[in-house]
Amino acid sequence: MLDLLTPEDLAQRLGMSVAALSQWRYRGVGPKFIKAGKTIRYRVSDVESWMDAQTRQQSGSAVGA
């Protein structure tokens, strides 16, 4: 069985609102999600992969500066 999170579950884990997750889905900037009809679910593995991709060594946007 897949380990799935609801938007409410994920919002709580990330310390953000469900509305912010909705905006992320709309803009395509958050973790991958599954949509079946009106139901939204997040695979824990997709959330973990997305979080790994957000990990940074330093702040700032300058590359090679």
C-alpha cells in the first residue's frame, strides 16, 4: 500500500496552510501530487524527494560568483 498524505497532513508537517499548498499545485512549484477526481494526495516518497531537492548549502541566487 502506498503511503499517502492529505493536503491537511502535509500542510501540518510543513507548518503551512492548505491554501498555500493549493497555490503551489497551481503554480507547479511544490511536491508532485496525485489527483483522482477532486481528491488530492501526496506520496510520502515524492514529498521526501522534493524536500531533498530544496536542500541548499547557502542562501542567495548567485551561481559561480
